[in-house]
Amino acid sequence: MIRSLYTAVSGMITQEAKQDVITNNMANSNTVGFKGDNLAIKKFDDVLIQNKSKINNGINYTQTIGNLSLGSRIDETATDFTQGSIQNTDSDTDFAIDGRGFFTVNRDNGVENQNYYTRDGHFHVNMQGYLVNDTGDYVMGRNSNTGNQERILVGNGKITTDAYGNIGIDGRPSYSFGTVDFNNYNTLKKVGDNLYQGENPINNANVSVKQKSLEQSNINATNEMVNMMSTMRTFETQQKVVQSIDETLGQAVNDVGTVR
């Protein structure tokens, strides 16, 4: 009876975690370049139940009763990297990647100096003339003259790009986006602010970049709403199972063995 209670509660815990993932997806359904998450759930290993109550010629023999499930657990949170739709904008500093790949941004806030990767190409020019993202991280590119990887300095110039991510400022070739790709997207880890960390990036990958465009979130709000309702119903069902088991345990404690 206690084991059945643990099994039902483990199901409630996994459904609660699934609700959190779905809620986060829905909250970011309008976030540029956002990639939705899916929660993978797997069961605990079953327990084989046996006893030795079978007696033959005075000898106890092992008798298999069957398997007992110990409930479910969270396996992993996997990100769906399916591309979102690309929409045109009127801003010269809006960019979208068509196909695989990521922009590289550098965070240097005096505490850390770290490169991150993103599909969010909603950039702008800061007060110092550098191309940055919404959180002020510097967009990285390769200098067309020196070949060095550095921050993209736009200044007051007009920025244009071609389909290969080559950047011209006032008509002069100046940079190319420091785009990267990964052989295995499973190594990518979300770190907040629509950014990723990843292992072994392929630098200067052949990535298709579109100017005056933004990639929308790949979240389907209708599907997420259906998933949320289904998850809530499952949670409520498991909650009723727990209540039923609790009532049965209460009766066992209070009534069994009572002299009447």
C-alpha cells in the first residue's frame, strides 16, 4: 500500500515538472528565436516480487508473483530546435538565420568574459557604436581586413549584409558574422536570456543570414494549451489516487483489529 502511494506521488511530481516546462514554452511563444522544450519521462526499474510460500516435500520453492512498478521519473529536458517562421521587419539591425547555425555574442560585464550562442537576431547599435543584442551582449564577427574575431563596430554607418553573413558598413566590406554550428545539438545548454552554451562549436559555419528579418518562436500556442490541459487532468487523476490510498490506509490503521 505504501509503495502504491509512492508510485502515485512520483507521477504527480513528473506532471508538475511537465507543467513548468509547458508554462515556460507558452510564456516565450512570442520570444524571437526561442526554441521550445520537451520533458522526457521514463519509469523506474520494475521490482520483481517473489516468495517462498510454495512447499513441496517439505522444501520451500521460490515462486514468482510478478513485477511491481515504482512509478515514473524525469529523464531529461530536450530542446526542440525546429526552425520557427521568418518574418520581415523594417530594421537594418534585425537578422534571421535560415537553416542551421547560431550567432555568437560576447558577454563582458566585468565579472565574466564569455561567448554564448543564440538564434535571436534582434540586434541594435549601442551608444559606443557596437552591434549588441537586447541584453547588451556584443555580437561577434570576423574582421574582413585582419581576419580577427572581434566585436562588430558599426558606428554611425549603414549596415548591409548578403546571404552569407558578410557585413558591409556604408558599402565597404567590414565583417562577417561569427556564426557557428554544432554537430550535436544535444550538447547545447540553455543559460537564460535566449542564449546557449555548447561544446566544440564549428566556427565560421556556412550559415544563411537574412537581413531585416527575425525568426519567430517555434512554439505552437494551441498545442501547448492542449498539452497543459492534458497534464492537469493527469495530475488531478493521480491526486485522487493518492487521496483514495490515504483513506484506505486510514481505515486500516483505525479499523483493522478493532474489537467490536
